[in-house]
Amino acid sequence: MGKAIRKITCLFEVDEVFEGGEEKIRAYFFILNIANMCAFNYTEIFIGALLGILLTIIYDSFKDTQRKYKARKLFSFFPGIYRSSIISNEFKSKATISYNEDNILQIIVQHESREWRGTIKMETPSLGTLSYAYTDRPDEVGLKTIIPSFDKNQFTLIPEPYYLTAASMDYTKEIFIKEDITSSS
């Protein structure tokens, strides 16, 4: 390539005649580019960090809203009024389920002259855990597994044997069937 004369101004000045062609010129430009990368523009760094934080907040809120929408859509079949009977007896109960948030539902069950309230946490669309306590005797607490049917109009409650809930009465499996909206009016 011959001789090349360049004057480069960055953090330092180079005013030389380069011998040896393009390789030396490229090496000098490489060093100068590294030196230019070290010159910070603090305004741009601040604006970039602020923009990154803002976009992260927007993205997180969008994903949170999307997750809540999916959970509400997934468990929207649950809220309503259900009637039941224990499989081994003819004992009747009435349950009212309401949607709380995400995969959390509230349940109120009335049978005979007693009532218990509980919280249902659905681990999957086909399996959940119910923790409950009687309103007249708060020491009567328990856990039950809740299994919704595939057609989504009934669910089964199965008591879990749990030694800390010994004060709770021992019931068997109970099936709740959703009341028809037209028959309840």
C-alpha cells in the first residue's frame, strides 16, 4: 500500500508516517477505538439505565396482568352455588364458592345448623387443596383435597387425615354438584 499519512485526534494525537501498510493502520485504529470506548457520556448512561428500569417495570406489569388473566380464565368455572351429599349417607350441604385472585378461591359450606369457611388453592386445573375452619368452633379445622370434574359442573372433596386437626369431625368423601341457574330462581 505504500506510505500513508494520517493525523488522528482522540485522547492523544498521532502525526506520523506509517510504514508497513494497512495492518499498522488497522492496529492504530483498533487502539483508538478502545480509547474512545473509555470516554463515558454520563448523560447517556443515566438515560439508558432509566429507560431500562422503566421498560422492566412495564414488562413485569404486563406479564403479571397476563398471568392473572390466564388464572381467572382457568378457574372462572368455579364460582357458584353447589349442593352435595356425602356418598355413604344422605347428608346435604350447600357450598358457595367465590373467586379471590390468581388460583385462590373462597368457599363457605353450610350443613345442618353449622357453617365452615375455607380457602381453596388450586395447584392445577384438576387438583387443589382446601383449608377450612368452622365458624362456631375455630378449633375444628381441617384440610381437604378438591378435585373438579372434567365437565366442570361438580367437584369432590376428600378429607385428608392430619393429626393436628383431631378436633375436626371425621367425614367421608363428599361430592358437590353445581346448581342450575334456571332452577335457583
